Amino acid sequence: MAHKPLAFIAVLTCLLSAQPTTGLAQSEPVPLAARDGQVVLPYAEQKFRGAVGTTFKDSDPAVFPVPVAAPKGAPNVLVILLDDVGFGQFSVSGGGVPSPSLDALAQQGLFYNRFHTTALCSPTRAALLTGRNHNVSGTGVITEVATGYDGYTGIIPKDTATVAEILRQNGYITSWFGKNHNTPIYETSAVGPFDHWPGGLGFDYFYGFMAGDTNQVRPYLFENQTPLGTPDKPGYYLSVDLADHAIKWLQNIEAIQPAKPWFLYFAPAATHAPHQVPKELIAQFAGKFDMGWDEYRKQTFERQKKLGIIPQDTILTPRPASLPAWDSLDANKKKLFSRMMEVFAAYGKQVDDEVGRILDSVASMPDAENTLILYIVGDNGGSAEGGFDGTLNENAFFNAYLMTTDQMLGRIDEIGTELHFNHFPAGWAWAMNTPFQWTKQVASHLGGVRNVMLAKWPARYKNGGEVRSQFTHVIDIAPTILDAAGIAEPRSVNGTAQTPMQGKSFLSTLSDAKAKEIRTSQYFEMFANRGMYKDGWWAASLSFAPWDAVRGDFDPFKAKWELYNLDKDFSQGKDLAAENPGKLAEMTALWWAQASANKALPLDWRGTERFSAELTGKPNLAGDRTSFTYYGILAGLPESSAPDIKNKSFSIAAKVQVKDKANGMIFTQGGNTGGWAFYLKDGKVVAAHNYIDVEHYLVTSSMPLAAGEHTVRMDFAYEGGKEAGKGGTVTLSVDGKTAGSGRVEKTTPYKFSLSENQDIGTDTGTPVTYDYRAPFTFEGTLKEVIVDLKK
């Protein structure tokens, strides 16, 4: 009986060793993407196929599973995406902002002068990563104003897997540096979920910020899913830091696994607001934009023709009627607006220098020749979100407020510093988009959607300094990368059947300036501004100017449409709608069909009110709760996941233990763009409100706290009822006794910030008021902080 188990094992081993095999040698890699495009990711795990005996002595030699390897010769891929850049901004395209690194890359590679984006940041980025149209990728707008319809959720669906995920599962190592504006705002807290973070979108490594914009001196940073907080060292600037980390990552890859191809997505915040840069760099541009925006466009236009990047018969389109002529401005406006442009130019020069360091690092690597570089110079056109006079606070625009010159002129020397979230005037944004009409947000016209793209791949294409004029779109980036790598588009990824990529590879255009057009049709839509391209024709309907933060109702079926023949009219300079009504009718009908097919409906032209979770129903981790209790320091909770203290009464009570004259933050939400703070200064309790950097309110208690334990409290009694942005009264109390009170005449109505947080016991961002300096960590013990909302 004792021998029966051994006999059974021997028989079983014999049977197993006799099973048929697939014929795949055990040392061969896992099969890669089939060229029929029916591949399923991830690939099936390898299992041992040899004979297993009772011991290793009578078993076939063990073989470890072979890691998936990229196709032989697959290139490294570097994708660079700048932010809020007009076609005529940098010197590479005739602009007045020096860009030596871009200029050098254009001489080494190819300049695409008919490349298109979506007119807004999150949508362009989703389209770039997925190869699908922005609405199909769930990202018809930025995540903060998502509405919940399939094309506008702000969530990249699982049936539109990113190019990074596909590359990663085909043997690449992947990384993302800089701006992530593709995670739903209610999923950016420390509790996630994390499947829509970069790590869940196919990136092995992420270093950057989780917002649409951020302070360049005091950003709140993450490494993968770990919050790093805010750098606090002299001379810090985000663009420099991002470049440092990207270069270090490349060096580590080269040192550890040089044979493995990499994909690096570099997306700095520049040149999005705030325009912040060292003063010594700003000084280099003193007086260089005193000519104003009208003359700037004329000079840029002539340089563009001389460079050969636009046809000689291009029309320089006129200034929108609603924008003022430079010569009509008074001396104060000219002084202020020129300084704002000087700051912006310095900011652009800085990011060009930092990207140049990355390009130099790539060029120094042994496999530099086999690196495909795709440099997209802007996710949309120049931004007019500063309004007519510019602003010290871009967030004021998102709260339907336009600053005036008189409010800003006295602070002119602070522009470009961390003190303000500054943005230049709309006139400069229009000038940055030379020779086209309009700006960012205007998907109907080329000023919003046509951006420069540069491409370089020395191992395959040696030609440099040439222009390519095939019509291309950001959705074509992902298929081009897969084509270059020899990786087929999968039909299933991580258990989800995929919506086919809508982009097409433009690799053929790299080697042949006369290559056949890859894209003959493309729809555009943003905030009901609509465009339709088909076989050289373009139909355009502008519904709202980008500086119209408050938008009335309108009938999209009665909106005016324009018609352009781009084959003969590079800049959309001649409207042919009246001459060719039949073609216009055909194009508008096509737009509606494409909008329906691509989930671009329903049209939604609402402005600032879409930021409100209460008005739109966006999820919020705070839910319907009206009471929140925090213990000790809790930093970095995004505004979108925190209790909404706007447009209502609320209270903040804290149990503290302090010494004499203690200082430090108890509670803050927001920063120098708008928000509230409740803190101790020299032992006194203080409440502060920042009304969008226009007005600052302080209420201070009458007596300092004695050393010991206390309960301190601030109550805000809102007096606006259901109206937004109204004022109220702050009452301070210590141990149940009133210690001070004061009026707050106006409150921030819709959004404190796109990137500031709620902090307990510290301040991770910029200060709400100049009364203290962040991080202003609490001196003492915070035993409990309770926030109560009065709904």
C-alpha cells in the first residue's frame, strides 16, 4: 500500500509529458501583436511545458517565463506637449518669443504647419493618449466642468486604452512628467480610486501635478500616487524641476536596462497661466513688446512668410471687432499690457530652455538615432482667459469677474511672481495666434485648434528643415507611434473590447513631402463653437467669444456659419458662405452627423456655473454630509473633494493646545486665487477671505490666547440666500465667548482654484492672505477640527 502514491505520480507524470504542445520553443518570447490587428492584451501568461517528475532530477530543465519584448528595432518615443501656445508665438514659427531649442529641432526634423488640436487642454490630451476623438474619449471639456453625458464625463473610458498602456504591454517602459488634467477631479485625493491616474492609464512612472494649472513656484506635486507636497526652496521653478526629473529618469533607464525601449510623455505647465518666471529673465524682454499686438501680428506674419511656413498668398486675418486696437489704449494700459507680455515671453523662453535640456540629454544617449520625437507646440491656441485687460488672477475669469487696469497697475512689479496667478490680455492671445482668427476655446477657427508640430526620427528619416502640409490631428499621434514601433492596435485591452482608434498614422509624410493626405475629414467642437473640415473645405460657427465668462442662451440651429476653402485660403481669411450656400449646407449637415456619431451632443454653452458640483451634480467625496471632523494635520485634500463652503453659512471649530503667542494654520481652503483661512497669529484667532485676489478681508480676535487648551471657532453667516458670491458676517469665539466679528462684503462664488487644496494644520499652497507665509504649520496640538455646513 505504501508504494501506491508513488506509482500514481509516475503514471500522472507520464501522461502529462505525453500531452501535445504548441510547438513554441520554451526560450522564445511571448508572441507580439498580430498584424491582423486582432491581438488581445494582456498576452496569455506563459506556463511551463516540459515534463515534471517526482524530483528535479527526472524533470525537464526549468525555464522562466520570458518577458514580453518590443519588436526588434522599435524606437524610443519622446512626446512633448506644451500648454496654451499660439501658432505665431515662438520664433520657430515667426513669433516674438525666442525658442532656440525649438528652432534647432525644426532644422533637424520636420515642421507640420497643418496640425490640429481640440481648442482645450484636457480634450487634446485625451485625444493624444487614446487616438480617439476627444468626445469618444469621454473628455469633451476640462474635467472641472464635466457634465455626465458620455462625451463629457471627464473620464477616459476603458474601451479607449491609451497608447502608453499598449506600449507597456508590448515591452516598453513608460513615464509621464508634468501636467495630468485627465483624472476626474473627484478622484484626485489620497483615497483615489487610482485607475484613472497615470499609473492606471499605462504609465510606469509619474512625476507632476494633478490639475489644469498650478503655481510655478509652489506647485503641489505627486510621484506616482504619493503626494510629495509643495517644494519650499529658494529659486524653485516647476519647468526646471520637471526637466531635472525627466533627465534623471532617462539616465536611470540607460544605466539599468538600455536595451528596453522607452516612451516619455513630457507635459510641462508652461505656457499656461500663471505666467511666473525669475525677474532677471523678465528684464531681458523690457520694451520688446511696446509695439503692441497689432504691429506684432504684422511683424510675425512677415517672418512666417520669410520662413516658408505659410504660403505667400496667406491672408493676415483682421482683429475681432470686440478687441481694442493697440493705438486706442491709454498710456497706463499700454504700460501694463506690455509688462504682461514681457513676463509671458520670459516664461516661454524658460520652458524652451528646459525642454532643450531634455532634447540634449536624448541626443547624448547611445540610441539617440532610434528615438522618435514628436513635439506638439501647444494643446490649443493662445489663451484669452485673461479677459480684455489681463488679470492678476486667472481664477477670477472662472468666477465671471474681469479685473481692470486700475486694480492691477499698482501691482505691476509683482506680475510674474508667486504672489499672483497672472494672465495677459486677450489681445496678446489673439496676436500669439498669427495669422489665424480667434484663440483657445474657439474650436470653430484655426486660432483655437492649429498648433505647430515638429517631428524627428534620424534612424528612419534623415531629412530636416522641411515643412509638411498634410492635414493632421492630435488623434493621429497614437497610431503613428504604434506604426513606428511595429505594434498593432489591439481589439481588446484588459478584458474590455476596444473602440477602434480614429486616428491614422502619418509616418508616410515623414519621408515624403507629397505623401497622400491621411485625414480628409474632421469635426471640431468646444463650448458650442463648431468646425467641420472635409476635403479642403471648412465650415465654422462661433457661438461665444472665449472672454464671455457669462453666456446667455442661444439657438444653435440659428447660429451663423462661415465657409472657407483651406486649399486656397491657409488662414481662413475669406468667408465664402454667401457665395456657396450649397456647400455650406452640406458641411453643416455633416457636422451634426459627426457630432452625433462622436458623442459631442448635447451642445452645452454654459460658462462658469459648470464649475459648481452642486449645480451640475458632479460627484464629490463630501457627498451630502454637512459635518466633517479632522484629527491633526491633514494636507492636500483637493477642493473638489472637500466640503463646499461657497455660497452658504458655515462654521469651523477647533480644539487646540498652545503656548503663548502661538502661530499657525488651523484650516484653509484655496489660496491666493481665492479662498478662506482660519489660523492663529501671535496668539490671536484670525479669519481671512480672499475674494479672487481683488479684495482681502481679515477679522482678528481682540485678545490673544493664554497658554493651554482652548476651543476656537469661526462662524460665517452668509447673507446671499440662493445668490452666488454675496457677503456675510464672520464671528470669532474663544471657549464659547465672542472674541471678534467683521464683515466680508463679497465671497468667491464658483471656484477657489484649479490646483489649491484644503489643508488642516498647515498650508501646502499659496497663502489666502499676505498676513502669513505658507506653510505656516500649526504651533501646538490640533486635537480636533470640525467643519459644519448650514444648508
